[in-house]
Amino acid sequence: MRVLVACEFSGVVRDAFLARDHCAMSCDLLPSETGDSDFHYQGDVRDLLSWRWDLLIAHPPCTHLSVSGARHFAAKQASGVQQEALAFVQLLLDAPIPMIALENPVSIISSRIRKPDQIIQPWQFGHGETKATCLWLKGLPKLVPTNIVEGREARVHRMPPGPDRWKERSRTFQGIAAAMADQWGSLAPEQQVAA
């Protein structure tokens, strides 16, 4: 399967698919943290959307979308940055790719574009933490929890301020990446969910 992981600098999701022998590439404006340029395109994902992909997993920036920043929405709407962020999300959802998963925290995507198909938590995939993650799906089934654990710590929410806080908060949990690769990477074309 040919997999494009958009807006990912960490390589977590990309590497989960590579480990299962898929042809996977991450793409971000930042360089890959792993330093592996063979499987990472540093640039705008729009450059790659017309390539022949089977699956797109997109992590668009949530800075102007997440309800955790709702107190700043008026300024973001006035400046146009929120509309640009929503247009980017719609572009990704409309990409000519048969299977698409777009993830974001609870955000205005739900009221401005459509409600998510699924909301998952890290504790459903082996990590004792909370971080509600919405998934908008096209041609894909919902992820099935793989390892429900105790804990329910809000570590990501409570991270202290710092220059790399946004990077750590945006990182996909390994258990979720593995579930994506195991469950969606094994889909045959006839198993795709009708859009």
C-alpha cells in the first residue's frame, strides 16, 4: 500500500507503516526528526496530493482550529487565519485518494465542515493518558481499540510551557500509529468503507 502521512515531522505514523512493509512517506514543512530524508518530503503536502496514493493520514496543524484556543477565535477569524486553516482541512479531506484519515483534537472542524467519524483516546491503545483525538474518515473503518489500560492521566494537557511544547503535544502515540498500520494497512480494496 502507498501511504502518505501529511503534516508529520516525527515519523511515528510513517514508521509504523514502513515496519509493516508499506511504501510510506511523511511530509511536513519541517525536516523529519529521524533524519531519514528517503521517506520524508520536506515541503508543502499540496505538492504530493496528486500522486498515486492508497491512503492519506493527515495531521493538519490545530493552532487555529482547536477549541482549547477558543478565546482567540475572534482575532483568528478577523485575520483570516482560521478560514485558511479550515480551507486546508477541506483540501485534505477532498484529496483524490481512496482512503483518508484526518486527525485533530476537538475543534471547529466539527461545526464548520462536519462532525468526526470517531473520537479515540490514547488509553484505548496502550497509553495510560487522556487526549481526545477526533478522526474524520473516508473509505476507512473506525479504529478498534487494541489495549485498553488504566491511568487516564492528562499529561499532554499539563505539559509546562516551553519552546518544544507544541511538538510534544502534536506527537502521535505509538499505540495509535500501530493500530492505524495494522488495521488500515491490511485493508484490501474491497474492504474499503463506501464514502
